[in-house]
Amino acid sequence: MYKADNDDILVINGREFSSRLFVGTGKFSSTQAMVDAVKASDSQMVTVALRRVELDNPQDDIMSALAELPILILPNTSGARDAEEAVRLAKIARAAGCEPWIKLEVTPDPNYLLPDPVETLKAAEILVNDGFTVLPYIHADPVLAKRLQDVGVHAVMPLGSPIGSNQGIKTRSSIEIIIEQARVPVVVDAGLGTASHAAEAMEMGADAVLVNTAIAISNDPARMAHSFMLGTVAGREAFLAGIPAKRKKAAASSPLTGFLRD
Amino acid sequence: MSFYDIFKEMDYGDIREALADKSKNDVITALNKEKLTHDDLLALLSPVAAEFIEDMAQRAHEITRRRFGRTMGLYTPLYLSNECTNSCVYCGFSIDNRVGRVTLTVDEALREAKVIHDAGFRDILLVSGEAPNIIGIDYLAEVISRLREHFASIAVEVYPLTTEGYSRIVEAGCDGLTVYQETYDEVLYEKMHPKGKKRDFIHRLETPDRGGAAGVRRIGVGALMGLGDWRVDCAFLAAHASYLTKKYWKSKISVSFPRMRPAEGGFKPLSVVSDQNLVQAITALRIYLNDVGLVLSTREGAELRDNLVRLGITHMSAGSRTNPGGYLVEPDSCEQFEVEDTRSPAVVAKRLTELGFDPVFKDWEAV
């Protein structure tokens, strides 16, 4: 059986990840269902909303269940309406003993949870200067991605489509530009509704994808998580193999004019 | 501009007529749309939509699962006082009822809150009648600031405050506000509220605007089901929630469906709202407003609540006492209304788990 090259490692701020699928922990029917899905995903980076957990409670369901797994817990600032709130949330997480990694979400609109670019940039700069590894959730805006890289973020996380919408990659052309120009890993976040969407992102050259809703609300979250793992791996493998360019005309694998040498 | 400007353009009688004119075709058209207009909502609230109740339920279930996941927010009320200067004809706290009046001291409120905290809640709703001389802003601000370190989320359902009043309590740590208009029928409203400050219909109608202007994060509106015409009131309620969502775009808007319950004073509901009517109201609002929180209290019984959680509800109270001191310090004081679902928070949480929902006791981190 063919064995894939396992030197394909994702590095974010010096830390190595062999899985390129990040998963979220919201919207599950139980902590157990969430843990089963995380395990099935093979993910090594799992994001947790600080608003949902009690960091000062060692018995907190979600945190204690995740502590058992071989993953990096990536706290997120979900619910923060501005830079100040996001920075305070990040500091609360670090003070409670979380590693200083933060998924920066500044989403003043509580319905579509679209990120505020101005406040995100402001918070990113403060947190980077304070020693955090910062992974900001952004709209697929190539210039904002550059501005964030200029202040020293360690990855950018553009959205494929509105969070929870399962619409797949509607922002394709902008994400292509972000990937083309990025100096840090690009993680496609939000809107990925099924395994083929993850494969599509990876084939485009994204460094990783983050998935939550599609897994959490499926009828069999663990199985869906597994499918996203396969989709992510499949897309990455195709990207590494070198995807042949699309042509307008058919190109025969045994050309009829091959005998014409010179 | 406030919601009153929109309200003025709507007419209770006209909406009632529009509801009566809706056809089955209108319902089918509405159900086939991705984004519904207010007129489509009227079709779903109309009498002819009753036969599409299963379709509406399926649609509401699907939307809610997608937008909110398999979770259910839980909270519980802490009644601070049953003093009231109003005479709402349906309410146990009416000034006209000769009942024992109790107001908790700040320390008593904290002792009550400890019982609530020990049951697992981190989301608490402070409730009182309208008695600003007894339950003043200073008192509220002090209770809130003392509760802040124990609760992630503190909301109030007290009398309408001014914008400055809301700013004070937001500063103290309050992040939520609930105020029911009771009915959007101005004429009926006047009859139901013969005395007290609550007589001022417009002042009450603009309360969510004042809270929104003060930066309250979560704003809840509602109409008392069984007072006015529930279909018309729900049409107004949806317009109100839609307006608030657009204007105070940083706040999360929620809608409640309190059905009238027996209370001190013996008031009988003016109209009967059946379980089927309640389901129609809940599912219609969910289909029209995909993102609003839909709240269900312990006014409803356990069996019905267990069935409604799959139809669009996102938040529920549990283990509620509706009298000041009801958890510990004054268990026999007068209650606002009789609770129907008397299960403990632990039992409700366990049942939600069995039904495939993660009971969420904490969903905010005050910063």
C-alpha cells in the first residue's frame, strides 16, 4: 500500500502539527459527543470559547475532558465586541494557565458573527506585543491579512462563508490571493459544510482548515469529523502532488501525433 | 427614532384583518422562501397555517439546529421584591392585591443567589415589581456588582429604567434586559393597566430602545399570551425584535412567549392560547427571525417543555421560584404566578441530555 510522506508538518510559531484539521467545540449535544468527534478528527488543535468554560473551576466539563487529549487547546475570544474585550479575555485565559495562544475573534454582530477588521487589527497588535501567539479570524480580505502579518500575527484565518452556514468556500478568489501572498500559515475557517469543502481549501493551498458546526450538528458527529480528516488529507495530498492545470480541450494520454519526432 | 415610529405605522385592526385574509397558498409560498417578509410571517401566524404545523416545526427545528447547535441555555430568576405600584389586573403583585410584601436586603439577595449558584447556574435574571422608591437604581447596582464575581451573566426584568439608569447597571455588571410589552393593543393595554407608571404605553414600548442605547448586550421582548390577540401580538413582537436587531446590532435580541398562568387576584385569561397555538407562534417566529433567542419559562409544564425544545427554543429557565426569598430566606412570600414545571435544575438538565441537548449553564465571560 502506498505510504504518504509524513514529513509534511505544519509549523505555527515554532510549534509543529501533523494534522491540518483544527476543530471547534461549540454546538455539540454533549461534552462526550464533542470529545468523540475531536478524537475521530485526529486534530491536534482544538478551539474553545472562553465564554463557555469556567477557567477557575478545575472540574469544568469541557476543559477537563480536553486536558486528557494530545492536543493544543486554542482559547477563542468569541463574543468579544471590541479589541479591549478580546484582549481582556485572552489575558484571563493566560492567567488561568492556558498556553498563550489565542484565536482572536472580535465579532460585534452576535448573529452572523462576522469579524470587525478594525478592532481585530488593534487587538492583534496588543496581544502580539504582549507575547501571545495570535491567530485572527478575519473576513477574506487580502489587505487586512497583510496588515495583520505586519503587526506579527502567527497565522491568518479567513472565512470561507458566514460561520455556521455550511455554504463552503464562497470567498474563493480572495482566499487565493491571501494564500498567494501570505508569509504565515493560512487557515480557512468558517462555513465549511462538508468534507469536500475541506479538500477544496487544501487543494487551493491553504495550510489548514477549521471546522465546527458541520461536525457538531451532523447526525453522527464523530463520523463527520473523520470524514473532514479524510477530506483535509486528500486535499493536501493532491496539492502536494501538484494538481494538473485545467484545460479547455481534452488532452489524450496517448497522443496520436507522437510519432512525429523533430 | 424609536420603535414607536414603526409602531405608529402599524395598525392592530389592519393586521388582524390581514391575518384573516391569508390563504393556504400564502402559507406555502412563505414556507418555500429562504428569507421571509413580515407579510409572509403573517401567513405563518394565520389560522389557515394550523394545518402546516408539522412543516413549520421541521423548518424551525432545522434552522435552530444550524444557528444554535444542539445546546440549550439555562437560567433562573431571582425575585428581589414583590412590591409594586402598578395594578396590572392579571398579576399577583398588583397593588390592589392584599398580599404580604417582601423586599430582599442585599445580603438576603446574595444568600438566595448562592442557592442558585450551587445549583450550577451562572446566568441569573433579577426580577422585581415597579417600586423605584424601594428597588432603586442604587440598590440594583449594588446587588449586581456583588453578584458579578459569582455569575457570568446578570440580566434584569424590573420596571422600565431611563437610559441613564441602564447605563448605571451596565456599569455595575448587568448585561441583559427583559421587558414584556404585555400587549401591543393600546386600547386593551390601557384597560389592563389602570394605575401606576405602567399606564404609559409608549414609555414601556421604548424601554428596549433605552437599554440598547445604554449598551445592554442582551435584550428580551415578549407579549403575554392570553391577553390580546396572540396572532396580532406576535406579528408586532416580531417587528419589534426585527427592529431591535437592526438598530442595536451589537445586542442579542430574544423573544419570550409567556402564557398567562393562575395568579393572586384570580384573573382569567381573555383568550385561550392552546398548545398548538403556542407551537405555531414559536415556529413562525423562528422561521421569520432565524437568529433571535427564543425563551421558554417554567410557566409551561414539563412534558410540553420537553417537546418544545426541539422547535426553536434556545433558552429556558429551570428550578424557578417566582416569589422574593423563594429559594431560602422567605419561601412562603407571595409569588407572581404559579410555576408549572417544578422540576429541579438537575432534573431538567438530565432530561435535556436525554433529548440530545447540551444544557449550558454558562455562555458568557464578563470582562
